[in-house]
Amino acid sequence: MWRRASGLARNRWGIRRLSSVLRRHVVDEGDWSYASEWWDPSSEGHTVFSKLSSHGNGIVSVAAHPASTPSVGQWLMTEKWLQHRYAGMYPELNQKDCQFKVLGYQWRVLKFNDDTHQSAVKVMAACRPSDPGSLILMQQSHCLAVPYVKSMVSVGLTALAASSFDLIHAVIGKKSMNILCIGHGGGTIPLFLASKIKVVVEASVQAMGFPSFDQTQQFIWDETLKSRISIHVSDVYDYIKKDPNIYDIVFVDAYDGDDIFPCKLWDINGDFLPHLANRVHPVHGTVVVNLHSDSDVPTRGDGDDSTLLFQSLLPLGKYVRKVCSAYKGHFGEAFTVAVPWLCNITLVACKGKNFDRKDIVSGQLASKSNLVEALLNLKFSCLNYVKSGLMVVK
């Protein structure tokens, strides 16, 4: 979930200008230069799902917007991949019945009360020409469209690697890794991580293309995915209190339908944080929290703040400072980075002892960012998100 920038040099729909960044060759399907396809108030998209939440979040809706990538010329490769996967699962079928046709790609945006943007994902639609009713909807797990998600993944995994966790062996499947995602939205983070790392993910999905493990669509997902992602619909405090697992890293993105980060998730005197602290590894345990800033980035005054996108300090207001202090108080060390293009802050709280001074934090993160980028084959710069407005929580 994210908050638009205000008080900034913006285009007609409230986001900081991209300047010359738009003119470079783009290889990342989730690059911010595509944001106008799914985040333009003048185009509300086509509503494909709308329902009153049973968990107090108001109206939950999903809007679809056309996606310009991948281009039609790239669809044939995907169709062949689908055919190969399907034929492997149903060898008794003839070749014609295993053929697939890609129908197109869309952005799907999850919103609360038609206002709060919760998540954005890219999905692919395809079917078998021999059976037009065989529609499949597949979320593109490699595509992280919203900058705060890239920030959480980049900074969180880099901090974990800098805290002595053996990320290399986790990625290649020689070491287990436990991840907890509190708040699932469209399932972007758990699905991305499960596609990159041989992990067990605990996560808490319909029109967003998240795998439902329906037997008829199981062929499009890694056969081990079902055993590596568990979905729990539960009050987070009740879940943490009863959960016996110890986690290497925890991602928290849990704003409610009123765009509020619930007090019980950061109350320094409450029960949630002590229980969460007991559920992360005592040496390298890392918690990553998405926060909406209660301050804005000042502009340079010349109408072009593009050079500040990856280096601006985002001042912490009174509310965010309280949240950061609470997490530091229970985990030992904490730091924040500013999310480019959005007024979001990524808070990282660590059990490790390497993050008490800014120069040490900066050096530790920079030294591990290239490792994370290479291991996960990221299509964006991990270092840019790691060094963006870094501040140590005092």
C-alpha cells in the first residue's frame, strides 16, 4: 500500500516527474515508466471484482488496465512454454489439445473503498483454442510494479545477507529459509520470493492471478510451490501468538481500508511486538515494514526533482518516529530508507548488531546489494533502493 507524493514537482496525476529516466532502454516490466498504464485517475480501468470485505476494510475492488508489455511478438515463446508444461502434466492428450493462445496482459490494481491503492500486479490471460472455456489467469511473479515493494525486497534481503544469513545456499536450495508476510494484498511479495528462493513462505487471493492451486491450473506453477506457500486468514496477533515457527525475515504491509497502520502492530507497550520479536531468529532475524510518510520531500525549486529520487531524505514525522522507535526497542537495531517516487518509508528492524551507525549500515548494505541483485536476477538496481535516503533510527 502506498501514498502519493504531495508538495512535489508532479505531473497531472500526482507523481513526481520521471524526466530523462523515461528515455533509457527499459528491461524491467515493472519499471516506474509504465506506471501511467495503471495509476492514472483519468482512467479508472475496468472493474473485474468488487465485494464488501468481511474483515472491516470496506469495499474491496480490483480494476484491470491494459499492459503494453510483453509485446505480441514475445507471446509465442510463452505459448510454447505453456504447451510444454501442459503436455508434461497430461501426456495422454494429443498435441492439438495441448496448444495454448495468449489472450493478453493486464495490470490488476487492488483498492479499498475505491481510494486506497493496496497493490498492483501484472497478469497474463491464456486459453486452449480447443477449449475456449479453459481460461487461466497467471500473475507475473517477476514483475514488481510498485516502488515500495521493490524497496522492501531489496533492503530487507540485503540487510538479512549483511546479518550473516547464508542467502546463497537458500537461493540454490541447500538451506531452508522461513519467511512470514503479514498482509498479502495481491500476493506480490510471497509469490516473488517463492519464485526466486527455495523457501517455506507463510503468507496471508481471486482476481489478482495468485495461484489457487486448482488442479486444472497447477501446471503453470512450479510443482513445489504449493508446499512452499501457506495462506492463513487470521488476526495477526492470534497467529503470531500461536505460531511455533522461527522466521529469518518478516515483511509487514498491513494498512487497513482506512489507510491506517493498526496501532496494535506498533504499540511499544502492546503484546504484538514482543511476540513477533520471539518469532524471528535471534542472530539474523530481520523485519521489514512498509510505512506511509507523514512528511513530504522538498523540491529543488526548478521543477525537476528527478536527481533526488534515489537520494532524498524523507523526514520522519511524529507518527512514523513512534513506529520506528517501537520496532527498534524490541529488535535492537533499526534504520529507514525513503521509497523513490512515493511518500513511503521502508523500516528495517534487525536482531543483528551491525546497524547502529549510518556509515556502518551504508557500507554493510552496499557490500551485499550486488549479491542480492545477482542471486535473484533482479531487473532493477538493488543498490539504488538500499541507499535511498538512509537514516539510522536513534
